Amino acid sequence: MLNSIARAAFTRLFRPLAQLLLRLGLTPDAVTIIGTLGVSAGALIFYPLGQLFVGTLVITVFVFGDMLDGIMARESGRNSRWGAFLDSTLDRLADSAVFVGLALWYFLGAHDPVTALLALGCLVTGSLVSYVRARAEGLGVHASGGIAERADRLLVTLVVTGLVGLGLPDIVLSVALAVLMLACCITILQRITSVRRQLLENHETS
């Protein structure tokens, strides 16, 4: 949901920075890779140590790279299927790092296996949301949208994790992850239903 609401606003906000990075010689692909490495490092270094607020700050800074690379590609006329492929692939890596980092802390540091399992559940269901879209597009139909797109999942996870790092009880994150996992399941069903409807319209289902 946030993708459609916030894209135009973020484009206006970050266009000057994107133009500056292009003038400095950075490419959209380089920004994509730097952003992924920064998110992964923030999640896998700070979260397992229990530094939830610091980790969230680091991740948030580098998440903006995910917005910048697309703006840079449009500004430079470098939109390409390779860039889209690289961005989508590294998004999965960054998302995985966030939830694995949380799971490591709650398994090994906080000794809270329920929250750790919920984090892994969000990882699995979030990956399925993305997989359904990719598989559908491979069949020539669309499966975007739903109540838990990537931006929604990241926003909820980072905001709540940061607040827990500032002192909110861990149960708040547990509840948020449970709700997020449910939202991902609903999104998967929404996308599957959309794909089936499109294929029925094309008379391609058995």
C-alpha cells in the first residue's frame, strides 16, 4: 500500500540527492549494492547483540538506497531489466538479513523463542509474497499489491523494533510480527486469487 502512496513524495524528496550521486560518478547498481550491504551489516551485527535501536537506525539510513537507485536510474536514463533484476534480488537478501538478525537475538540473547519463530515466519511469508509476484510475472500476468507489500513490511518491522530498542516491552514486537505474518498470508492469498482470475480470463487454468 505504501508503494503507491509514497513513491511520488519520496521521488521529489530524494531527487536532488540522486542527482548529486550521479554527478559524483555513482551508478544505480552501485547504490543498490551499497544499500544492501549496509542493511545486512546493520541487521546482522547490531540486532544479534541486542542493539535494536542502533541497528534500526543503521538499517533505515541504508534502506533509503533502495529508493535512490530507482530515482537515479530514471534520472540517468539507465532503467534496465538487469537493474530491476539486481534490485529485486538484493531486496530479498536485505529483508532476510533483518529477520535473521532479529531471530538470532531472540533465540540466543533474549531467550524468547516465540518472537524468534515469529521473525522467521515473517521471513518465510514475506519471501512467498515476493515469489508469487515473480512467478506470476513469469507467466505474463500481474500479482502486485496487497496489504503487506515490501515497504509495509519494512516500515512495521523497523518502527516497532526501534521502539522496543528504546524500552517498549518485547511483547509489542511479538504482536507486531504476528500481525505482519498474518498480513503476509492474506497478501499471498490476494495475489494468488488475482493470478487465478487473470488466467481464467485468458482461459489458461485447468
